[in-house]
Amino acid sequence: MTLLHTIWLIAITAEAMTGAIMGMRRGMDLFGICLVGTVTALGGGSVRDVLLGHYPLVWIEHPEYLTFTIGAAIVTAYAAKLVQRLRQAFLLVDALGLVAFTVIGCNIGLEMGTHPSIAVLAGVITGVFGGLLRDVLCNEVPLVLTSELYATVALITGALYVGLISLGVSIQPASLIALSSGFLLRVLALKYKWHLPRFIDANPSE
Amino acid sequence: MTLLHTIWLIAITAEAMTGAIMGMRRGMDLFGICLVGTVTALGGGSVRDVLLGHYPLVWIEHPEYLTFTIGAAIVTAYAAKLVQRLRQAFLLVDALGLVAFTVIGCNIGLEMGTHPSIAVLAGVITGVFGGLLRDVLCNEVPLVLTSELYATVALITGALYVGLISLGVSIQPASLIALSSGFLLRVLALKYKWHLPRFIDANPSE
Amino acid sequence: MTLLHTIWLIAITAEAMTGAIMGMRRGMDLFGICLVGTVTALGGGSVRDVLLGHYPLVWIEHPEYLTFTIGAAIVTAYAAKLVQRLRQAFLLVDALGLVAFTVIGCNIGLEMGTHPSIAVLAGVITGVFGGLLRDVLCNEVPLVLTSELYATVALITGALYVGLISLGVSIQPASLIALSSGFLLRVLALKYKWHLPRFIDANPSE
């Protein structure tokens, strides 16, 4: 599980940076930037744990992780131009984070003995709700609900992982298969601008 | 309690549809529509359970309910014109859902041995917070807080139900009286456009 | 602790009033005004308790506190002009509330045996999240994250309090020192318009 943990640390750092960038765009001060960064990085896991009743939350048991997210937010605030220039690298790290968050979330659902469908959902919530809370705090319609194949990647990664575990595959190979498949799908979706069908209401009068 | 449970299933389906319609209007993709639909249907009960510490949440113990909300959201996405045409029927089902959610929420508060006022509040939260979360996700000032007598119906239904139970009336007749009174009040409020006083600030300079 | 409790009661009343004023500006009805007022006053402590798994929540165990917040909201709705004229007094009570919320939140973290950094964070969450939820419900980018030294005051107050306790100072003097220092800092920040650095993105194209 050490590989997954390392990916997770990289992922919360990257997610905190996306939160910090969004906070800066809304004119937030340094505290706001750190808070939005931290919520983006750790909010998905926190929502999952609160919904599952899985206490204590990760960052309450291990406050040292907060130094990653707060540090990443501060660095972003003072080196924004540099961070912006690394945008391509960012999207890749973000994709890695999404699938890592999802697999970790699925694991927690499985450990708690929930129904497999809830384990998948625990993964999706972990992957998606950080960005969702970031957008709510920044007064936006959540991006993950509108224009990206983001949540779908989490759903497929989670379903693949929980499916493999249910078939008796052990954690290590199941993680690797789910992580690499999900990552590949996300990168392809970004490259070819895939998205789910949308249904703009033709008749908005009500 | 079977009648109440049947009403509840109809209600989460109807609520998921109102969430899906709002999500479509915000240009969400199919995942976003399903998520907003599900949050609208099950969010009120989830907020109640998290605040009361009442675990596990309903949909985590019974993931089969998610098929109702996700199914309703998908049907709405592909049959939006039809759903829109049924608007009158919708409002009635929604009114039924509101009072059913409220009575169910009151019951959970009472079962947990909370103070009667908190049992009423548990009902109101169950009835109102689904729509409130839907509007926050869709970046709106929550409709239930502004223009409808919605929350007041929940409050009166809940107070009536908890009051009858406190007076020793058994669950079955208390439910029926509270459900029918609340439903009638909601329908009358819709028909005659009743609303609570509003207090638009005459002096918004600050 | 009686002084702190008295300050807390004054503080939730004042916070409920700020929430009610914001709700009125958004055209909410009386129910919405009461709900936003109550969420502003008790939301910070509720978020803290849910994240820490600290049950039952204060207002569920002591529903009588809801009469303070709902009463304050109703008074504000019907006497808005008067409340607006007391704006200076308000800011002082609000500052007192912020530091009282923070010290109380730190205490709960310490009682639960969390790491000192989490105890400080529990204080900051208690102080800041009420206003944050108010602004999310009113569809605003949270004020506490953008334009005020509000959150920083909570952070310094909390760090000072937890630091003093860790050094063996007893609760009474530690509270007094933290409360008075935090209050003074907030008043000075208001008077001299201090704020943290902001980082408006120079290059918002993405």
C-alpha cells in the first residue's frame, strides 16, 4: 500500500494547488486560499468519512497531512505564474490523484463491510467531492458536474477495483489495474475532449 | 408503516426528478444530473442523520434506494419534455413527499429520544434540506428559503405529528392526520399563493 | 466557565442577527431568515462536532439555545432599521463572539484529546464556519475568505489559548488572555483595515 500512499500525498498536494488557484481568482486572502486548498484536497475523504460514520477523520488523526495542503496553497499563492506554466503536468497529477482517491475510498468502504455498490460510491465521493466543495465555496456551479468526464472516471475506476476485489483478486494487482485503467481513461478523455451527454433544457419556461 | 414507506419511495423518485430538471438547466452532464437528483432526494435525510449521529445512513444500509433516484434522474434526462408536461401532477407528488419526509424525520428524532422540539426539527430538516442542497449545488439562493411556504408546511406537519404522539395518539392515526393536514395546507398554499412575510431590506447600504 | 458561557449566549444572538440581515437582503421569508440566522450562529460548532465525531451536538442536547437564535432572527426581521443603526456595537459583539467561539472550540478539541494543532483548528472552524455557511446559503463567495482579518484572529486566538494550556496555564487565565488579545487584535484590524495579502490572479486565462 506504500505506493498508493505516496500517490495520495502527491495527489493532495496537487489538489490543494487547484483549490488555491481557484481561491486566488475569487480574490481570497492567504487564509482563504489555504482553506480552499485544504478543503479541495481533504474534503472528499472527509465527506466520505462523515457519511459512513468512519471516525476519526484522516487529517484529525494525522494533522501532519495539513502541512502538505497548507504548504502547497502558500507556495501556489507566491509562485502562481510558475504553477500556471506547469498546467499540463498538473492535469496528469490531478488525474493520478483522482484515481488514487477513488481506490483509497473504495478500500475504506470495503473495510467497513458496506455493500459493493456503496464501496464504489465511497470511492466516487472521495474522488469528486473535494472539487465539488471547492466550487461551492468559490460560488460556482461545480465543474465536475458539468463539463468534465471526471466523475465518470472515478465511477469506472471504483467499479473496476471493487469488481476485481469481489472476484478474489488481491489488493496489490487490483489497485494497479484500476489505477492504470482509470488514469489512461482520464488522459484519453482530456486529449479527445470526451464528455457525457448533456441535456440543456430546450424549454426553460416554468 | 407500509403506507408511509410507499409514499416515501414515490417521494424520493419525485424529488430526484426535480433535482434532475434543475441540473439539466445548469448544463450538467448525465453524472451531474444523477448526483443532483440523488442529493435532492436523499440529502435531507442524510443531513438529519449526520446531525443526530444516526448511523448508518438509510441509503448506505439500503443501496437499492439509489436505483430509484438514479433511475428517476436518467428517465428525466431523456424524457424531459414529458416530465415538464406533468408539472401539475409533480407539485402534488412533491407536496406528498414533503409531508412524508417530515413525518419520517420526526419519527427518527422521537426514536432517538430527543426533545420534542428537536424531533420536529429533525422532520423539518428531512423535508427541506434536500431542496436546499440542490439549490446550493446549482448555485442558487435556496428556493425553500425565499419564495415558498414549503418549510412552513414541514414545520406545521412536524409539530402536529409530534404533538399528537406526545398526547398519546398512536403512530398510525397521528401519521394520517399530520400527512393529510400538511398536504392540504401545501395544496392550498400553492393554489392561493400564500407565503410568509418577507423583509426586503429598505436600506441595503452597508 | 460561566463568563465564557455568557459571552457565548451573547455571541450566538449577535451572529444570528448578522445571518438574519444577510437573509433579508436575499429576499428570504421569515423561515429562511430564522434558518440562516440559526445556521450562522450554530453552524460553526455543528461542523466542528460532525468532523470530530463529537455527539450529541450542542443545540440537539440543549434545544433552548435555538430560542435565542430564532428569537434574534425574528427581532431583526421586524426591527431591521434599528439593528442597522447599531452597526458599530454589532461589530464589537461580533468580535467578542468570534474569540469566544474560538476558545470554546479549542476546549472541545483539547477535551477529546486531539493533537494541539487540531484543537486550534477546531477553534478556527467554530469561529469561522458559521459565517461561511451563511454566505454559501446566500450564494456569496464567503466574506471570511476574502476581505477580513476574521479567520486570522481566530487562528491567533486559538494558537495562543492552546499554547498557554500546553504550557500548564489553567483554563481561566488562559481564556482571559486569549479572549482579550484576540478581541484587541480584531478591533485594531477593523479600525486600521488590516488584511492578509491577496493574490489576484494576473493571468486569469485558462
